[in-house]
Amino acid sequence: MNKAQQHSTRAIVNLKTSHTSQTSVHSINAFADQGYLNTEDCPQLEQVAERFSVAITPQMLDLIDPANPNDPIAKQFVPNVLELQNHNDELRDPIGDTQHSPVTGIVHRYPDRLLLTPVRVCPVYCRFCFRREHVGNNADAMLSSDELQAALNYIREHDEVWEVILSGGDPLLMSPRRLQEIVTALENIRHVKVIRIHTRVPVVDPTRISRQLIKVLKCSKAVYVVLHSNHPNELSANAQKACAMLVENGIPMLSQTVLLKGINDNPVTLEALMRTLVENRIKPYYLHHADRARGTSHFRTTIKEGQELLRELHGKVSGLCQPEYVLDIPGGAGKVPIGPNWLTANNDNGYTATDYNGCQHDYKDQYTDTCKTTLD
Ligand code: SF4
């Protein structure tokens, strides 16, 4: 075991035995003061924090099990010296946002939809984030007023844009007043029919889901909230209440999950997460293969492992609980579904379908027999 690996196994050995946290933790010292890091690791972890922002909310701190050295919440947010390791194929901008950004704050990769990123900060900093070098301390917190107007003008001028995805950073960190300005501007663009908001807030800072915010989201366009959630432990009673508030006010919810080694890459956890989401009226949408962001290789599974997990999930749980397993092609070519292959072409003008038990069945989709006019 090398030094970095030793550090990784020690990363949360000093967890306190109990705590109720009041404030967010934003620095290596604060993580160490709260008992989440070994002080001897701090110099290296300071290097991590110089490259990638660090933060965790009190709500997430309180969900960490101090007795569990592999706690799935701690692993997502507590900085680790393994983040200093880089591989040649890891990228600063793994999904090529920059090359699809015609103006600041817009990523226009697909014809009918685009991302609007008005805010570049988050309430937590996920250690595997694919935008980790573009959010947080290294970025301006918000688009300036001029930048926002230019971004909105771009949307106005592109009448093929049917859907605007607010992403970031976390757009629900904006005040309801600021969010209202953006939603109202989008409401007034006739060709924009759908506003989708990608957020971690209902889980990591549920008290932000307020009546005022709901009022903003209940607008004349279809608004969808996509929750980023990776483990069932994240869905605390307060998080579930926040999601219920959205759903009961007519805001449909979807989810996106990142497949993460040592956190949710097993069938039991994935099943529990997907069932919990659906029970809370949140439709699982995407399961992302972890992107090649720098310093994140310790979180990545292989695609084969992901496909096996999906195959197992397919056999066990309702179709409502099935997310689409997707890869964002490195460099910016977009997402592709990479789930298990259930159907292969055979030599007999047909296909072989594999069921969830692994049994194979022939299927012909062209008729080669003579058509009969009577039934047997
Ligand atoms: S909340 Fe989203 S954008 Fe922010 S650090 Fe986590 S994954 Fe990245």
C-alpha cells in the first residue's frame, strides 16, 4: 500500500463519536477541527483544497456515521489525498463544456436544449465533481448582470432551444428573488417550453426549499427539478420533506446519480437508492458513469462493472426504478446510453434477446413464412 492509499484509509478514522453541526465546513482546518481528518495529512490536503474547493453542510455532517470508516456521505465530501493523483486521460474539462460555450454561462451541446449556469458555487463540493475546476473558490460566484443578459439574449436568438437546463454550481443557492428574474426572463421567451433545474440542495440543504422558492418555480412553463443523489443515506427525513414540498406543489422530480466506487457500486445500495427515490415520487433519470475529472480515479468503476449492476437491477426492481446508465464522451461529444446489451443480431435475420435471468431467446422481426388467412 503506498502512502496515498494509507492516507485514504485513514481519512476519516478520527471521526467524532457524536455531533450536531451548526455551520458548514469550508476548509481543511475546519474539517480537521471537527475530527474528520488526521492533522498529519493536513499539509497534503491543503494542496487538494488549493486545486479543488471543499465544503460540506451541517445537514450532511450530521448524516455521517462516526463509527463507519467507509461512511458513504463522508467519502463524497471529505477531501482525500488521493485527489492529488492524476492520470494522463483525466481532464480539466472532462465533458468539453468549454468548446460548446458560445457565450459565458451557456453550454449549447445539443440542438434543442442548452445549459444556463448562472451560479458557480455549491453548498457542498463533491470530491468526484466533473466541474470541480470550474466551480467554487476558483470561479466568480455568479454571472455578472451583463453576462446574464448576454446569456439570455443568446437563448432569445436561438429559437431551436426548447429546454433550458439551469445548472452550475447549484442554481438553488440563488435567492428566490434572483431566481425569479431568470425564470421570468425564460417565461417570456416563447420558444422555451421547459425549464429543468439540476440541484443537490433538497438533500444537502433542505431548508432552502421554502414557500418563496416554490412560488418562483410555479410558473407558466413546465419546470422539472432533477435531484443529484448518490446514496440512500442522503435522503434524510428533512430531505424527503423538502422533496415532498416540491412534488406536492406540482413540480415533477427526476434524479441523477453518479456511479461511485466504494459508495454505491453494489446492487443492494443502488436498489435501496432507486426505491427510496421512487417512493418519494422522484423518477430515476440518469446513472452517470463517473467522468474523467482530474484526481477522481479512485471513484471510477469500469463500464463493465456498471453494466453488470444495471443488469442485476433490471431483474430485481420495477421499471419505475430504472435509471439510464450513460457515459458523457470525454471531450464534449455528448451523452450515450451504455446500459447492458439485451439484444444481439444473429445470423438468421433476427435477434437473440437475453432475459434478466441470462436465458437467451430467438426473435425474428421479418416474416419468412407464407401468410395464412385463418387462425389455427
Ligand atoms: S453539487 Fe454538483 S456542481 Fe457542485 S460540486 Fe457537487 S457535483 Fe459538482
